[in-house]
Amino acid sequence: MPKIRVLIVDDSVVVRRLVADVISSDPSCEVVGTAANGRIALAKIGQVNPDVVTLDVEMPEMDGLEALAAIRKTHPRLPVIMLSALTERAAAATLTALTLGASDYVTKPSGSSIAAASHQLREQLLSKVRLFGAPALGSLRPAATPRPASTLGVATKAHPPAAHVDVLMIGCSTGGPRALTTLLEAFPPSPRVPVVIVQHMPPVFTRLLADRLRAHTGLNVKEAHGGETLAPGDLWIAPGDYHMVVHREGSARRLRLLKTPHENSCRPAVDVLFRSAVECYGAHTLAVVLTGMGQDGLRGCEHVREAGGQVVVQDEATSVVWGMPGYIANAGLADAIVPLDAVAHEVWRRIGGTRRSPADGLRLSRTPSW
């Protein structure tokens, strides 16, 4: 049986050995080479023909960003998974790598025993190597997420007439940073409803993501700290390692951060946010689920639909991983399944109002801005 061929690129001998041991522990994978920096890696790619590359962010001579840019010129479709330290500098570089075409990233274990570090890498890295290396074995999608009978259209379950929307909740994971950028670029300068986002990311990364989205889109995107009042025009991202929920205080709805157990192996989790939104907004909730691995968001969307709220998911063709939106679509919970570049229009249509044109950044005037 063929195996997924992996090239490991890292300047640390210890990390190379650790990653190699983790990769080799999976019978569907094999390590076909290692490299201490990007320059050596570029030479080895042609020699060992890998299916997946794990690429350290910070290396001497040629770092991960330089190597990634060079790889994309010669191998635009080769999956590259960045390995990043949990530092502000490394996190910033990793977010840049995602915009340059990295498939995904994994954070390096820090301050852990070898056994703990191996366990963490096995949990985070192996599933992504198998996912992105699957086409090499002739499998284009994980078996757990079969496509629905129709990849575009309305939900298969009965749904009452849609209520007006008072809050927009967004959930995403793998491929999310780029998807969020595309989506928010088409948002109006001051949305009529508050927007609350869960992107699966560790601490530091979420704050930098909020900063980048704010700078790139001009929207008021911030990382939540807890206690914020939800108001139109504000966009809040859940901080890494905290669940974010909406709760009611009198007539106000506020954000609260929780250190309760992980759900779907995630913290923050989309399900947690969506459930809390339904408790506060009921049928006036609009949930959007973009590209992502796993099924976080499925149970939350069940709550949204049961309360009479609406659900929009990204389609398979434009998703980096059609896990999260795929599970929801297959369950018949989506009111619409649309390509990424049409999600903003679908949201705008359901909320009502104007939006910016992706082509020129101008607002299209139809009804008052949402």
C-alpha cells in the first residue's frame, strides 16, 4: 500500500527527530527526508517528491516564509504545514504564511516532557498530514464527511419563515483566516448587527488575527476580553484557550469568557458560542460556518434551527476542508450552501441592507446599511 510521503524541515535536531517519530508512528505515513533550513528543503523536494511538507517558521539561512514563497512558485499545490512556536513573532509569521498559501499550521510543544510533546504533536499534526496527504492515496475527502445530494440550495428540514436578524455568529477553523478576510472584505463599514467569531486558534494568534483583519478590512474587529456589550458595528473574535458566550444582563447582551472543558477537542468552540447566542437571541440568530476540520458547529446549528434561526455554510468546492460546513450540510441544517465569495451576499440578503463590492471596496446602495 502507498504511504503519505513527508519531508520535515526544521533547524532543531530534537524537533526533527520528534516530528519524525510521530509521523513514523502512523502506518499510513513515512518520512522521506529531513532538512535543517529552507534552502536545503528546496533541493530535497525534487529529490524525494514529498506529498506533504512540515515547515518550521523560524530558521537560519532561509526561514519558513522565504521557503514557502519559493515552494509555491515551483509546487503550487504541494501541501505545506507550518510548525510555529507560541510566541508573538512566530504567530505573526505563521499568519503571514497562511496568506502566502500554507495549507495549515501546528504549534510546537513548549515546556513539556518528550512524552507530552509527542502526544501533543500526534493529536495536532497527524490528522492534518493524513488530511492533506490523502489525495496521494487516492482519497479526496475524509470518509466522515460525504457530500450532500445537492451542494447548493436550501435546507432539507422544514423551517418556519425567517425572523429578522439581530446577531451574526461565525465559526471556522482550517483555512479560516483567509476565508474570514474574503468574507469581511465585502462587509459594510458598520454592520447593523453585532458580529461574533470563533476561529480555532491558540492564544496570541487570535489577537494578531483580529489586528490583521481590522487593518485589512477597516472594520472594528477586536479580540474579546470579556464583559463587552454587543453593539452594531462591532466584531469580536474569541481569544485562544477560552470559550466565548453571550449572556443577558437586563436589556443588554454581553460577552463572557469561560475556561470550561474543551468541546469537540476545541477551546474556543463554535458549539458553545452558538448555543449561548440562541439563548439570548432565539430566532433572530444568523449562524455562518466556514471551512474547517471536524464537526464543531454541528450541535450549535441544531440549536439555531430549532429556535427558528438561520444557517449559512460555505460550499465544498471553495473550502480548504469541508468538515465543519459539510457535517451541517449533510445534516440538512443549512438554509444555504454557497461558495465563499457569495457568503457575504447571502448574509447581506438575509439581514438586509448594503454591502461593499469586493472589486472596488465601494458600497452598493439598495436599502439602509445593515
